[in-house]
Amino acid sequence: MKVLITPRSFALTSKRPLEMLEEKGYDIVKNETGKPLNNREMSVLIKDVDGIIVGIDDLNGEIINQASKLKVISKYGVGVDNIDIETATARGIAVTNTPAANNDAVADLAFGLMLALARRIPEADRETKAGNWKKIIGISVWRKKLGVIGLGKIGRQVVKRARGFEMDILGYDVYQDEDFASEYGVKYVSLETLLKESDYITIHTPLNDATRGLIGSKELEMMKEDAFLINTSRGGIIDERALYEALKSNKIKGAALDAYEKEPPEDSPLKELDNIIMTSHNGAYTEEAIANMGIQAAQNLIDVLEGREPENRIN
């Protein structure tokens, strides 16, 4: 059987994921472009494969329908907004993901960005390296109010970290887990209340029809002028043009993004601003998370190709 692997970090920190596939005797084709595959490149490579381990590359219905032998799409990561689930399901193609592999890695980055915003760490780094011995005044995270939009697996890990800083935690989620909220001191509130009262707001929802554009100009207007917004989930949840205007006019104090409407954000005006931190969709990139994602993605693919029900099938 033939398997296509598109994520550039697959088996980068541990050879075990690749060894799992090699032990099965699969014909393995890797993405050698150094970047996510575009539609033309994907169309060429996917035509005769039995399975694909995919990162953030676009797998739209047109491309999927060109893969006549395809049996499984194994997502290397959690979000599947780049995969046409409806077409895959209609074709009988299993779609899987790795929901637990990078929870801690993304939560760590979200909290790290929060601290970096509060203490203006990137600015202090630039000034010190430039020979300017400035005392840059930040603000505290300790005992401030944190709003968590999306209390799934990653959002909950952020909550656990916030408890160490004795933060007052507000949560917004369609599905409310009262037991978790009680154990970790989370108060479920409306989105409007969370936006109006939080000092820090961090987003941990999937990108879908309900969350696309969830944070636009109206929502940004609700935020406190000294509040910070952090997104380590998916681009498209925040209206980036509205965010640009809010940051430029100092309607909010700052923001940190790890995901963008277009990746990479080559032409984004956000890059002009000093009150935003921008990272390269880096949330899942720790040595441990990369190894875990690779192993889970490989096992999901193997299970489907060998006729077993995979642990993390989503369709």
C-alpha cells in the first residue's frame, strides 16, 4: 500500500512514527517541498495513495475525489477544518485526528504568550539587544481575571495553569461541564460578559460555521482597554482587519496570535504593529507533542488500512 506524508515535522523528534509505517512495508511518499502542499502538488501526489497523513494542507472535495484508492485521511493534529469531511464520508474514507497529543504544548504556548504580553518580553529583548538599557513596565498576571473561550481539552489545560497564578477564571462554552468548573473554580458566563470583564482572553475553539468570525469589531469593542487577546487555535475565529483597527487605535492593549486567516500571513497589516506578538502556528511544536502526534497519526492510519476501527475516528 502507498502512503503520503505531508507534515514537515513528522518523525522529526522521534523515528518511531516512521518506523511503524516502514514495518508494515508501505510505499512511503513524503512532502519534499519544505512547505504545505498547494492544490496542484497535492493533486499529483494523492492520486494513487491508499492513505495520507496530513497536516494543514488543503484537502478539499475536488482533491479527495481525485484519490481513487484513498481509504484513510489521518490528521496530524486536532483541527480538521482543512479537510472536506462531507466528501470523505460520502466516499467511505475514514478521517481521524490526534486529539490528545498536543494539549499540553498548546496550553503552554497560550500561557507563555499571556506572560510575554503582560511583561512585554519581546520588546525588552529587542531593546536590550540594541544596547538600550530600558526599564520596561509591564503588568501582572497574578490574580487577574482570565476568560477562556472554549473549555475543551486544551482550554482545560490552560485553566489548570491559571490556577497556579490564582487567576479568577471565566469560561464560555456551548457544552458546560459543571463538575470541572466546580473543581477548578471556573464560572461559566455569556460571551459578552467574558469579553467585558476579562483582563486576558484566550481562545481554544475549533474553526467551524459557528466560530468563524466569532471575535469581530463588535466583540472587540466590548473588551476592556487594558485587556489582551490570545489565539492559539485557528485563524478565522478572529476578524483580523477588526483586530488591526482595535490594536492600532489602542482599543485593546495587545494581542498574541499563533494562527491566521492566511498562513503564512505574508501581507498582514498586523505585522506593522508593536502591540501584537505573532508566532508561526507553533503551538503543537514541542519535542514531546511532535512524537506523540506522529505515533497517534501513524497508528490511526495503520488501524484503518488493516481493517480495524481507529481510536480517533471523527466521521
